[in-house]
Amino acid sequence: MHAIIRYPEWLNSTYHDPRIMKPIFFAVVGAVFILGLITAPALNITSVLTQQTTASSQSSAGMQQAMQQPIDLSFALPSAFAQVSDAQAQSMVQAGAQIHQITLVAKEEDVTLPQGDVIHAMTFNGTIPAPTLRATQGDVIKITMINDKSNKMIHSIDMHPSIISAVPNYGPVSPGQNKTYTFVATNAGFFKYHCEGNAVIGMDQHVFSGMAGGFIIDPKNGYSGYPDWQMQDNGNNSTSLVRKHISPAAKEVALVFSEWYITKSGDYDQTAMFNHQPTYTTINGIPFGYDPVITKTKGAMPLHFKQGDHVRFFLLNVGDAPVYFHIVGEQLGRITDGQVVNGYGKQTYFIGGSDDAIVDVVFNTPGVFAMVNHDYASLFKGQAGLVVVDGPDGEPGKSLGLTNYDNPSNAIPPPGKNSIPVDTVPYYLGTPLKASLSDVLQGTPSSSNQTSSQPTTSQTTSNSTTSNSTASSSGSTTNVSIVAGAANLADKAFSPDAVTVSVGDTVTWTNNDSQGHTITSGTGPNDPNMGSQFNSSPGYAHIITPGATFSHTFNATGTFQYFCELHPTMVGSVTVK
């Protein structure tokens, strides 16, 4: 039996060449068919996407409602979307891999630009861009994204350095909820991570409201040196051109390029985004944030180095506008694109949207250099900053009032392979979360022989010792389960919800739920002494992720109430006799 295909009449029209149009017809039909297979299982996804198109020109009540309700991305073949399991991660760690436990907290807050604009922003961990994270090829990365309970919007987390199914791992997280997934850092580069909104609905608003950052994955064997042409001073007013080998060791800078599209009231302007008309362009969130000299931007700080410094620039474009990276007065010594060297001694390098490059520069000449996007429209809207390079006499830094070599903290990434330490001073757009999160923000790895799914930490108080691994004691151990669906079960979230133990005994909580929780002493978030007796996750660090445990040894009598900071209605108690 042969199928009869009836082509639309226009395919055979004298105005169209059938040899060209028929393949196009099949391609379009095939694309529509595949798109249907992908989107059909999701609840009402087609109508929601149609609403988004309408919302580009005018506000849609249906769209606003869709953005407030988590979109169901349950598929019929969940095994096809599996992430790295805890068992696989632990096996890799036992074999010598590093594991990074990283917590990102979605926080909606207003920020003020130096230009005076107040923006209704969205952040990860309080800053724009989100914190720069760092790991090495082959490391295990365990991401927990918490949507702060004070937020109004649904958020999510898309990690470009991961190779796992976007569905359901990057799915929506409602306020007060959280999501954890694990992946292996496979390829080296400077990768974007960002909020996807509610299953991509509203993703543009979330990204252009500040919810994007960079994740450096260092090559497994570190960075390599490279050859560089330089002028050599031979004395007696004599110079010569020589070819030198540049060491892989370098001071490092991370620059994240993006745009602000804002209305006069500080809201996101989607129409301006669709028309590619940014209000400002930015480097690390701030227009002209590294230029206190030419634009005299309030609070701006230049980058500051010494003659002869090798500086490795990690460049990431998280916006829509292309970046043509150029350093006025210098040349780009080596450019690495992905894992391929793409040029030596170039003047400018193109970085498209959601793309990256690593640029090595040796500053052999003192002076003031301008790092810019050489697209003039973007340059004059904010993507320009200064690099001050001092000679042996400290000039020109002294003349510019620079008294030390501290650099703005938002431009200096966490140290990694072949890094030369750089001193910093606090400089951010936004307010970083408390210092207890610093190890998590940087993705500090646990020791290579750590077998728990989380790095071990400890905290000592006047009467107790707390740890994420099983506490050692001479007493017995009582097990408590964080039950499935705990966030909605109030005083039934723990089983048993009230236990009685003896002095010296240990209580171990196991998370049998599908999302992360904390075990925090106190009656609730308004208790002034919350966390003073024990706390699994101070500052949201080391959330008890699904399958993980937390143990505490009780060395004093009394009744100790506790709750989950992420879901304060979850309560329990321990009585010690």
C-alpha cells in the first residue's frame, strides 16, 4: 500500500520551484510534528505560549495568571529525564571526584543604579549578576535552588554547564519551595546560568531583571601557557621584538555583559527588549561601573594591575546585544572559544548572546586602558570601563588616587586552576546574602574522600555539637524521617514528630521528601534565638537535600523545639532527659 500525499496547490505554482519548495514543506511539517510531540504532554502549554505572544504587545490577564501557576511538565517517560543520582555522585566522590554543594536563593528586591534608576529586580543570592561559581572538569555539582518564601513569582534554575534534560530538572519552583539536581561538569568554559521563569514562560523578564550569572569550569589539567610577541628593552634606547612564552598563572577577571530594559517606574519593559532598545547596557550589572574618570559614574571602580601582569579575562554575554570585546590601547594576546584557541594578537572578539570567551592579556605597558564593547551603541549606553596599569613608580595609579591594588569584588572570580590571588573590596549591585553563604556561593568542594552527598560541616555551641554526618557519641541514635510532602503537613512533617532521648544520645533526620529542608532549633522564624541550639543549614548553607541526613548530639536536658526555615509550619520537638 502506498500513501498518497496531496501537496498544497501553491507548491506546484509557477511562482515556486517544486524542487525547492517541497523539501521546505516536509521540513516545516516535520518540525511541527516534533514540536507537537514535545509540547503535547505538558498541561495547556500551547495556549500559554500563545498568550506570551499576545503579551509582547499588551498585558494579558491570562498570561499573568499562567505565570503565577506552576506549569506541569510531567512526561510519560521520567527515566528519560534522569539526572545524576545521589548514589552515582557518591560513587564518583569515593573514586576521587570533587563534589560542590551550591545553594542559590531567588530573591526579589529593588536595586538602585548609580544613574539613579530604581529597578524592581530579581536576583540569585542578592546580587546582579548572580555570584560567579567555579569548578573543574569532572567535578560533581549539586545545585539547590530556593525560591524565598517572601517572593511573589515562580522561579527556576537553568545551568548551561550541565548536560541533563531540561525537563523536569529546570522546572518551576513556587515561593517557599526548592529544587535540587546533580550533574557532572563535562566541558570547560565560562557558562551562563539563569532563571527560566515558569517553564520558560516569562524567562526574558527574569533574566533581564537580574537572574543570570556565570559558572567557570576549569580544564581538568589546568590552563596552558602561550607564545606572545613583545617589545624588549635592551638599554641604551634600544628595543627589539621578541617572542616570549607566557606562563599559565594569571590574575583573573570575570565580566558578565547584559542590558537593562526598564520603564520609568523601574519595571521590565518587554516592548523595548523586542525592539532591541536597551535603557542601559552593562558590565556586571552596572552601566559604566568601572569608569570613575570619563563618565565619572558614582561609586565606580577601575580594575587595577601592575606592569607585566598576565590577566585572564572570563567573558560572558548573558544578554541579547552582541559584544565586540576590545581593550583600547592593548591587543588580545590569546582567545579561547570553547576549548579551541581561536586567535593570537587580535584586536576585537565577537561574543554572541549566551556565549563566552576567555581572553589572555599581558599588560607590558603602564597606562590607562579602556575595556569596551566596540559596538558604539552599546559602548555609549554603559559597556565601557577602565583598566589602570601601574609602572614601577606607581603611576598612573597614584595620580588617579589609587592607593592599593584592591579590585572591585564583583569583577574577581573565585580562585581556580592557575589563579594568582587578587585582593578585593566589596563592590556589588544589590546586597549579597550573609557571609555564612560564602563557601556555598563559590561552590567550595568537600574533601575528595567525603562520601556524604553533602560536604561535612560542624558547629559548636555551649552545650552541643552539630554535623551533617553521623555525630559520634557514646549514646544511642534515634531516627526521624522528614516524610514525603512534608512542606504541607505542619506538625506531621516529621515521623515521629516528638521524640524523647537521653543526654548523650543522637537524633538523625533523614530527608525522604522530594525537596530540601532544614532542621533549625526554635519555635519559628520570629524566634530571636532560632538556630542557637542547632541548625543544619545556617544562612541556607548545606540544605538537607532529598536522601541526605543531618545529625545532632544532645548534651543537655530540656525540650528542644525545631522547625524548617524553608517551610516554617513544619515543626517537631526533642525532649532530653
